[in-house]
Amino acid sequence: MRLKNFNYFIGFFIFLIFFSPLKGDEKIDIWKNKKTVNTESTNSSLEKKSNKIEIGKSQTLKPTEQIKIEDGTIENEREAKVFGIYDPAEYDFNINMWSTTNADDLRASLKRLKKIKLSNTSKEILENVLLSFSYPPKGMDQDEFVKLKTDWLINNNKIELIENFLKQNKDFNGKSKVVQHLVDMNIAQANIKKGCDKIEFIDTTIKDAYLEKFKIYCLVFNNQKSQAQLLFDLLKEQKQSDKFFNDKINFLLGISDKTTDRINEKNLLNFYLSSVTVKDFNFTPTKKTKKEIWKYLNAANLIKLEDINDKQKIRELELAASQGKVDQKLIFDIYKQIPFNINNLITAENTYQTFDSTDARSLIYQKFLLAEDINSKLKYLFLLEELFKKDNLQNIYSKTLIDHLSEIGLENIPNEYKEIAQDRVQSGEQNGVGKIKYNDKILHQSRIIKFYIEKEEQKKIQKDIDRIFKKISKNRKYFYSAKDLALVDTLIKDGFEIPNSFKQKDLSAKFDVPKNLLQLIEKKQNAFLALKIVEIIGEDEPYQLDPETIYFITNLLNEMNLIKIRNKVLTSALPLRV
């Protein structure tokens, strides 16, 4: 009896051992299943919302996923990240916008664009294309692709865009270079308070030694020395500090009462720390001095010309101003100080050629300042322009010339100078200057374009189309221009009805679209096509292009559904501005 009870006990014990874990597992499985159901439900609802890509930071594609492109798929062997600022959908692109383009074509195009002084519209389009989140073209790895983007940001000194790029892209190759440029540009303004305020936006997850050093200095600058000490100790622990920085921060924190008098030009932060800690700081920049150091010296008013007769020093400053390192006003301040006797000034127009180039410019500039009548002022202004061009220093003078012409007023300029004065002032104007005047006698200048300029409602524009076409058709002498055709092509693309009497096909047959650009449409290379259009527009604003070029640009953009870029071109090219 005892043995039987014992056997029951053993059996029950074995039952508990085998079945208790099973129940526990079943309980976990139930929660897993619920979680799976919820996740699937959420994913399903998200898919129904929109196919639009929403990008707020660098995106990662897992190795098991595929990149879909128009003519197939690309399997990724490793994780692929995309970098940028803009959602490609904002400009009618997609994340695979470069997938059908060869890397060499992109490299060659960007190399050509570097040599062109792009107009504002060209820059905007290039920015939209280059900084959209996307995978790289065929034959280019992601590191090179992100370098193209960041190099463009740095070379064009796009401070706000650099800030946005750092906010949205936490980890990328070459990040240190971008961070250093951002810090340097803040220091170069010689407004450290503003620089320290702006640098706070950078996420704490971004770790960079140069940035950390600047943050430490900012804490010292804002008299938060205890916090500065903590960060400084951490930086030294991580072995990311150096002897020079340690010496300067110890001095600024009051830990030591002495600091080296050596001026360190290794980078702008070191140079700045030298300038605020070296007693009786005095530095003479040379041709080898870095551009950012020149900018800081200029902003901090640390460029001093002790000897006004030092021609070599003045020439170095002129060259620096031409390269954008020094404020151009400094050069004209120097010109005013160069001494000439009364005879030199009286006979300046006849004797300036006997002086060296710097003195000649100084003499004519002083003569301009002394001139009383408008004719004399204009004569010396344009003579001075020739002297700057002769030494390839026109970058110094172009804005100054426009400013002086504007002060005189185009309406006051005599006829013999009016054309050249207008040309100089217009060359300095920004895109879209002037109020739009609608002219219903000319199709591309009519109220129809209010749809693109003022976002007029579609129903009203359709009525305007019917009315204006009817009005124009009565004028037998009216000639439909390429600009008119560009507008009609766009209206049809946007769903408007054009009267049957308008023979669009017959008119469009007169204008040829370059075959090499049409091939890009066939290959679905929309991003590369946009880049080619930037090359075509180049230094001009769209309104400066000939009508045929405006037509084939808008035609191509319509074909590729690049509507946002098309509208940029149209709103510049079509309206009459007064």
C-alpha cells in the first residue's frame, strides 16, 4: 500500500515537471500572437494612408530588403543608408532617383557646374536635386555620394543647410569635416555669443572632438565654468584633447595663471583661442593664411595696416578681398588714406597711368569722391572699373559700382552712360525683381499665369483661358511665340482645356528638343535631367533665356513630371515685370 502511494506520488511529480513549462510557454505564445496581430494591423493601416516617402533622418535599408527601380531590383549585400535634407517627393523625385544614372555622368556634370557662376534659380534646382534623400547612382558607393553632398554644402557655405544636414543625418563618413566647418563659420563671424547659441542645436549624440572643444569654450565664455570643467575632464579622459587646448582652457578656467604666447594657426578654434589669450595680440596674415582665419580677422577688426606705404601688404589685402576673404570696404578705406599732393589730384585723369596699379586705383577713387557733377562721377566710376578689370580684381568693385550708380539714380544718368549703367545695375539684381504686370494681349503675359504666380483657383483660370484665347484669335496678326507654347504645354499638363482652334502639334513641330535630353526621358533619368537643365540655365535666370530654350526646358520637365522645378522656371521666364 505504501509502495502504491509512493508510485502515485512519483507519477504526479513527473506530470508537473513535464507539463508546467508547456503551460508557461503557451501563455507567452498568446502574448506574442497578440503583439503580432497588433503590429500587422498597424502596418496595414499605415500602408493604406499613403505611398509618399516621409523622411526625417538618414534611413537604413536592411540587407534582406530590395531597392525597387523601374527596370528591375537591386539586392543590397549590406545595409544601405540614404543621406540628405529634403524628402524627394517634395520635388517630384523618389528615393531611387539616381538608380538609372551612371556615376561618371554625375561626376562629370558636377565638375562642369563648379566652373559656372550659377544664377539663383540654377542654385535652387541643384540644391533640391543634390540634397534629396536618395540612393547613389550606379558605380558610386554611399561614402562618395555623401561626400558630394557635404562638399557642395561646404564650398557654397550653406550654414543653415549644414545645420539641417547634421540634424537629420547622425552618422556619416566625413562628419568631422562638416562639423568643423560649421564651428569655424560661427567663429569667423566674431560673434561668439551667437555662435555658442547656434551650436547648442546639435544633438548630444553627435560626438566630435572639435565640436566638444568649442562647447567647452562656450561654457567658459558664458561663465559656466563648473560645467566646462566636467566636459574638459571627460575630453581628456577620452584622449581627445591636446597640449595647446589644455593650456588655453586651464588659463581661461583660472587653473593656471600663465599661457603660451605662441599663435596657433592649425585651425580656426586654436587661432581664436590665441587671439583672446595672447596679450597685445598682433598677427599679419599672408597668402598662406587660411580663408577662415582671414574672415575672422576681418570680422574682429584685427587687420591693421600700420604703414600706408607698404604696397606689398596692400596688394595682399586686395587679393584677399577679391577672393572673398576680406570685406571689400576695407580696400576702399585704404584707398582714401593713400596720400597724394594737390597736383596729382588735379591732373589725375592724365597722369594716373604713371602710377603703379594700386596707387592708380586709389587716385581715381579719390578723384571720384571729390567730383561734384554727375558726368564727372560717372567718368571716374567707369574708369575705375577698367582699372580693377586690368588686374583681374573686378570682384572687389562690382558691388561698389552698383551701389554708387544706385545712389546717383538711373533716372539722373545722362544718355551717354545710361545703357552701360542699366546693364551693371541689372546684372546685380536678384531673380524676380519688379512688380508683375499682366497683359492679356500676349498669351504668356496674360492673367492665365496667375495660376502659377498667385495660385488662382482653377475654375477662374479656365474662364480666363477661354476669354483670352477668343480675344487673341481675333487678332490675325498675332504670332504665337515659343513662350506661348511653353505656357500651353504646361496648361494641358495641368488638366486645363485649350480651344480646338489652337494647333498645338503644328506649332510645336517648329521647335526641336535636343535628342540627348530626350534620351534621358526614355531612360527615366529624371534627376540627371534636372542636373542637365541646371547646366543649360547656368549663369542666367530663366527670364534671360531665349524663348526656344524656355520652351524645350518646360517641355522636358512636363514629360518627366518634375512640376515643382517646372514652376520655378515658368514663374521667372513668363511674366512681364516692371
